[in-house]
Amino acid sequence: MQVLVNIPDNDISFFRELLKKFKYQEIESGHKLTLSPEQDEFVQDLKGGMTEIALHQSGKKKLKTAKELWNEL
């Protein structure tokens, strides 16, 4: 049997963890999304920002303070 379930993006992590509890399950990502160039640029920028946050949290990169950013303006 196959079941198709639409899940909000903010709940996908929880749902995947729940599915991992079942030994017989197979997860197939059928999510096909076409982005405009502007949306794709936004997603790439967001991914880059998340990478910078991960580097900062691991101590490999120092981020600017809000005051430093403000002074650049």
C-alpha cells in the first residue's frame, strides 16, 4: 500500500523522525518544486546563511555583532 501525505515544511523533521521508528517503511521524496530565479536566489542565500550559523556555532567563524552591522550602514 502506498500513502501520500502533504506535510507543512515546519513539521517535516518531526514526521521523518516518526517514520524512522517503523522498520518496514521507505521514504521517498516526491517533492518537486519549481522556483523562479528570485526564489532560487533567496533559497541559496538562506542556505549560505545557515552554513555560516553552523560554522559560528562550531567555533570556526566569528560573526559580526549587531552594532558592527549598524556601523557599516
